Amino acid sequence: MCMSTTEWIPSRPRIKKSKVQVHRLIRRKRCEEQVEKDMELKNLKLYLENKNIMEENEKLRKKASLLHQENLALMSEFQTKFPHFNRCSTTLFLVLHRK
């Protein structure tokens, strides 16, 4: 007795899930979806916070650069007015005579 492959199909035993199991699965899926949404929201908040920090960092870099340029200009002006001071004594003089 030979059967062709089209005639013989193994049947899977059907497992009947109770309503409780179905509700648990639905609840678990909803919970996982909520966790995923929460993670996405946290990720977005962290991304925006990071972006703001980088923007503030760039502003502070520009401000530091301007202050450095101003410092160099003032040192140059000071050395022009007082040519007998060298760089070390100029710095020492400025530190000692700060107001």
C-alpha cells in the first residue's frame, strides 16, 4: 500500500488554548508594545538632550575662542606699552596687579 505525497499529510495535534491563556498572551503583547514605546520615547528624549548639550558645547567653544583672541590682543597691547617686560614678567605683573 503505497501512498503518494499528496494523499498523506501529517496532521498536527491541535492544542486548544484556554481563554485565560489567550488573555495572558494578549496582555503580554500589549505590555511588550508599551515597553517598546517607552524605550522609543526615552531614546528620543536622550537624543534631544544630547543635541542640546552639543549645541551648548559649540557655543562655549566659540566663546572660549573669542576670549582667547581677546587675551592675545590685550597681551600684545600690554607688551607694546611696556616693551621692557618679557612674556613671563608680563604674566607675573598682571597676576600680581589684578584688581
